[in-house]
Amino acid sequence: MIPLDQLALGETAEIEMIETDELPLKLIEMGCLPGNSVCLIQIAPYNDPLYIKIDESYLGIGRQTAKNIFVRLIK
């Protein structure tokens, strides 16, 4: 298990665990839940924010927030 901010561009992973105390409710509502797949699409200049795809939703999240989402790589 690695934090979401450690994914390389184009890698796909499955969300294993989230620290809900640190995660905005809006992300949970948009599908950031254990069991869903996530793919790192793009990284903005200066490495923040991260542009990700969770199932069929595209989101921009800060690197600090991504550190609270733990994923397992899908090979």
C-alpha cells in the first residue's frame, strides 16, 4: 500500500484505505472510496495539484490530501 501522491503518471491503482478525518466530504461524495479504481492523469506545475480519474469522475486534488488516500497498484 502506498499513498496516492506516490503514483506515477498513467498508473492505475485501487483505493484500499482513506483517512476520513483528513479527507474533504466532497471527495467521498465523488467516489473516493475503498474498492474504486484511481488513475493519475496529470500533475500540475510545481507538483500540485494532482489530476486524477476515479471511476468516471475527473478530479483535481492537492498533494497533501492525496497523502491521506492509500492505494494498491493494479498490474
